[in-house]
Amino acid sequence: MPDGAPKVLDVRNLNTVFRTRTGEVHAVNRVSFDLEKGELLGVVGESGSGKSVTMMSLIRLIPSPPAEIRSGQVLFDGMDLLEVDDDTLRDIRGARIGFVFQDPMTSLNPVFTVGFQLREPLMRHMGMNRREADRRAAELLELVGIPDAARRLRDYPHQFSGGMRQRVMIAIALACDPEVLIADEPTTALDVTIQAQILELVRELRQKLGMAIIWITHDLGVIAGIADRVMVMYGGQVVEEAPVRALFKEPRHPYTRALLETIPHVRGKRAERLEVIEGQPPILGAAPTACPFRDRCAAAVEICGRENPALREVGARHRVACHLSDTGAGSGAAPEPEGAHV
Amino acid sequence: MFDLTTKARTLIRVRGLKMYFPIHAGIFRRHVGDVKAVDDVSFDIYEGETLGLVGESGCGKSTCGRAILRLYDITAGSIQIDGQEIGDLPQAKLRSLRPAMQMVFQDPQASLNPRLTVEGIIGEPLLEHTSMSRAERKARVHELMDAVGLNRSFSDRYPHEFSGGQRQRIGIARALALNPKFIVCDEPIAALDVSIQAQVVNLLEDLQKKFGLTYLFISHDLSMVRHIADRVAVMYLGKVVELAPEEALYSDPLHPYTRALLSAVPEPDPDLTIEDRIILKGDVPSPANPPAGCNFCTRCPAVMDICKREDPEFREVLPGRFVACHRYNEPDENENETAA
Ligand SMILES: Nc1ncnc2c1ncn2[C@@H]1O[C@H](COP(=O)(O)OP(=O)(O)OP(=O)(O)O)[C@@H](O)[C@H]1O
Ligand SMILES: Nc1ncnc2c1ncn2[C@@H]1O[C@H](COP(=O)(O)OP(=O)(O)OP(=O)(O)O)[C@@H](O)[C@H]1O
Ligand code: SF4
Ligand SMILES: [Mg+2]
Ligand SMILES: [Mg+2]
């Protein structure tokens, strides 16, 4: 990873709240991170930890109401995406920032051909005419590995398999050569052999096109294979952020450590018994006033229930939000939070 | 862990099992073909073991599990449980055998009746299959809640008041109510978060030890199956292509599909680069229209001429290791065939 490469995206203190009949849900709390040119940032965390809402908020795709972005800045090319007018935002979305979502069937429009859906952004954002857009659309399908691309432009989404639809989604997201691609669980609904094809494709495309990517997944294996840097979310917050190797080799947050312990492997030694993280994820009814992991954390001390720890730098590009990270107890030399996973 | 070296007793014996779903078309709903969801599979499940059943979406895992429990009227084949043939038993006669064989489903939300309390849900099979009094049922429900780690004080609550992991515990408690011997667990952890999956898997292991249960554990999660299973069967397009003890299958897969499948699983270790990763081309064919010859021949990196003509037999190529692949047939046979 190029060190100190320019930032393409800088998110500061993002807070998103849902207003529901039964009260507020504080889904995203003071989330800050940046994305460098050309890097792949992996985002992991439990279901409900705020991964999707964070990414939907920063490009204002989150339905409001019920969501309300309470505060924050999202800096992109000198603009704050939370402040720009709707026209500017529409030009950025889909052209300079592309998306791929989890379920390709719900995000592709079933009544239009794939060719139509590929041409649309090209004609709208790139000012191409129909012929140019057609040619480019075929190129894009070819780029993502769909055989007989020119002919398949006339097909509808249901005529493609799940893996191919996901490729089509990627092609659409890449249509206008975006600087940033946000992919939310793009392979979760796919089988492993098809997932392997898509991951291979992404590695190839990164080399060819060099865009920055945010890749959300709950699969640490996928992260280990493609990410440069990883952000771990828990209870609506970023709890740890590190270069990929540091995250797997020297995890510092008790949640990250416990998470790495609970997953079984297909290679190497087989564990006699799985480690577990006891308890349930937190209910985000109010702005947090304590560490969101405290109830499940075996290393928790008195202050954890009283104060929500801020993200602190603990190493090169390595940040952790844990009260024990500055006393040294959460550092590399610290005792393993063994009780956390008995 | 189940010891395969001691003499194992067969609890479930499946031979030539087929489950086809007819396809009808036209205004007269003519029978135009079949979805061959399970197409001639044979295997044993030993008493007290966990047999893992893996494979990609649509390969027939759930259909296989449901067919063994006779939730369907099967197309062909034999199923024996504890020596008794149930493959051709009419549904009415199956009722008395139901308590011995149970199922835990993927979606804990959808498989629990939302209008019943936890006590009602867990007690339902007791009401149906036993003559217990109300008080006896209640006592048994509490016992079962203890066994799966649910607080007894929750017995008056409704399913929606629980988390996914807790709901799965309710489903497991219900499956245990009638002291079954055999449980088909169909993707029991797929809908759960990673940190909760381990809790449920450990619970299933504890219960197995405690009650001597036999499991068919269906999952597409190869690492979890490695953890829980004693032996593993791999399905592809309606057929079992390989079956072996867990250790052998994961360290030395024989069938080209098993190899590809295992090599596709990403390892959570950034230092590990898998040198010989096999990336399969193309998609799984439709089970309504499987290819001639070996079902895997359209994607197989090791395909030979014979594979496109003849369906390879599922046979024991090493002690305890079964494979359906022409690569493991007699070498001279292969040579003759490829030359032909
Ligand atoms: N429309 C909504 N109304 C109310 N709460 C919502 C809504 N959408 C999301 N939430 C809540 O916001 C929180 C964060 O949700 P989010 O979808 O970002 O989680 P996630 O990390 O993407 O999880 P997953 O891995 O399951 O996709 C959750 O507690 C969720 O229940
Ligand atoms: N009741 C049915 N009628 C017609 N076809 C069916 C029926 N049930 C299953 N099938 C088909 O049989 C094949 C096998 O399905 P099955 O549900 O057994 O697969 P699976 O391996 O369990 O997949 P998954 O991992 O997605 O659960 C699929 O093609 C499916 O569409
Ligand atoms: S029989 Fe042939 S096509 Fe089938 S798996 Fe073996 S080598 Fe491949
Ligand atoms: Mg999400
Ligand atoms: Mg299934």
C-alpha cells in the first residue's frame, strides 16, 4: 500500500439515528475514517453493528425519515457530501462513487435489459450517445468476465445466474470509472466457488483501474485475502482500525481478538472446541455513554461502564477504542483477555 | 469426539435414494420433466456420529435431509433407520416413528409458531405424541430449556422477544422433546451472526455427548462442518461425489469438485497465499437438465473423454473413502476409454 497516499474520502464524526415508533436507534456513533487513493478498506463487524448504515449515510442514500444524519462531515474532492445540493450529489453518486449491494436481484431493475442499465449512467454522466454507450457497455461486461458480452446486453437480469448478476452489478458500478467503489457484502449471497471468481475479478480490476474500494463483509477470510486496511465496527462505532496484517497478527481490541478466536478454519489445526463470545450485541437505544462491548468483555474494568473510549492511535495507522489501550493492558504485551471467550 | 476406530453401528442406511420434483407445463399441466434434486445417493450414518453434508446452493442438501426423514414421498430408494425400512412406509404408519427422528431448521424465525409461547412451542410435540399431563409437560419443557441454556423464566414469552441465537435454542429444545435418536440439522447456524454461531455449535456438541444423538449436519460453511463433523459427504448437482472422514477429506480431498470447493474457501490469514487455488469456470448446470456423463464434467478441471459419456460410480476407493470420479477407476480402464 502506498504510504501517505492522498485521501479520496474523509469521514468525520458521522452520527446517524433512526426514529422509530418504539424510540430511537443510534445506529452510527461518531464514526471517523478515511480512504486513500487506490486502497481497499475492509469493513467487518457483527450484524447490526452499523456497517451498511454508515456507508449509506455518507452518500445520503439512507431514507430519511426514519433516518436522520445528526452530524458529521464527508469530505470528497474538497466538498462535504452531507452539505452539497442534490444535483451535485446525483452527479457524484453512480459516476465518481459507485456501489454494489448484497442482493443483485433487488438492485438490478428486472424490467430493463442489462444493456439499458449499463448505458444509462454512461449517457447521463459521461455524455455518450447511444452507439458509444453500447460499445462501452459491451466492453464493461467483457471486463467483468461475461462471455458473449455484446449479445448479452439484450438480456434481462433474470436470464443471468446469481454470480453473473453480481458481475453485472460490478460492471454498472464501474461504468463511469469511479474514484471510489463501495461494495456492501457483494459476495455474501454467492457460493464459495462463485465468490472466488468475483474476488479474483476484483484483484484484477484493482490493478487495471486503480480505484479505492470500501468492502463490507462479515467474512474475515475474504478480508484477509483482499484488504489493505481493515475497520472493525461494533455497536455503531469503529472499535479498531489497522493495516490488514496488523489486524490479524496483533489485534488490540478485545472484540477483534475474540472474533478472530471464534472462527473455525478449513486448513491447519482443528480446534477441539470453539471459543465463544458470550452474550448478545448491545441495543442502541441511546447515544452510548459507555463502551458498547463492556457486557461481553472479560477484560472490562470499572471505567468501561462509565465512559465510552475514544479511538486512539496505538501504532502505525493502527487505532483502537478501548480504555485498556492506553494503560498498556490492551497493548501487544498485555495479557490475553482470556475470559472473553470461555 | 466420535471414535471411528471402534466398531461403528449403522443407524441410518440410505441406498439409491432419488427425489425428483416433476415439472409440469402447458394448459394441460403435462409432465415435461423432473428436477432431479437428489439423484441416486447412498451412504450410512453411524450411531452417535455427525455426518456433515456440504455443497453449493441448490445441490440438493435440504431435499436429501427431508427425504431421509420422509417429509416427502420419495421417488426411489431405500431408507433404513435402526434396521427398519421406512422408504416405502405410508405417511400414516410413519407417525409412530416420528419421535425418533427430528429436524432443526435454518431460519429460527420462520420455523417457530409466532402465536405460541416458548412453553407452547417446546411442548407441542409432547402434546401430540405423548399422554403427559399438563404439569408433566411443563416439567419436561423446563428440563429442555435447561438443557439448551434458556432461562426457565422465559417460558411465557413469544418467539419475537428473543434473539436469533435464542430462537435457535428454542428450535433445538423442541427437536429434543421426544428423545430422538437422529436429528437432521439443516443449516442451523446460517442465519446467525458469527459470534452466536459458535454458541449454537457448542450446544449441539454438548447435547450430542449427553444424549448420544446422531446428526446429519447440513451446511454450506465448510469450516464449521470441519469442526463439527466426524465424516463429511460432498454433494454436487443431486449426487454425493465424495464421502470421507473429516480429517482425510480436508487434508487430502480426492474428488476434483471437493478440491475446488475447499480451495475456494478464503483463509483468515493475510500471510497465507494459496498457491494452487482452483478457480472453477462457469456455473452449476440446472438439476432439471444435468449433463450427460459425470454431473461435474462441464466445470471439471480434470475432465476426460469418458466423463462426458459415463456417469462415474460412487465407490470405496480407500478404506472409508468413497468417490464418484473416473480418475479413481482402474488406470487401464481410463486409458482404454480416453483412447477410444
Ligand atoms: N430502517 C431502519 N429503522 C430502524 N432501525 C434501523 C433501520 N435500518 C437499520 N436499522 C438499525 O441500525 C443498526 C445498524 O444497521 P446496519 O444495517 O448498518 O447493520 P450492519 O452492520 O450492516 O449489519 P448486517 O451485517 O446485518 O448487514 C441496526 O441496529 C439496525 O437494526
Ligand atoms: N418442492 C420443490 N419443488 C420443485 N423443486 C424443488 C423443490 N424443492 C427443491 N427443489 C429444487 O431441488 C434442487 C435442490 O434443492 P435443495 O433445497 O435441496 O438444495 P440445497 O442444497 O438445500 O440448497 P441451499 O444451500 O440453497 O439450501 C433445487 O434446484 C431446488 O430448486
Ligand atoms: S469423472 Fe471426470 S469430469 Fe467427473 S470429476 Fe472425475 S475427472 Fe472430473
Ligand atoms: Mg449490512
Ligand atoms: Mg437447503
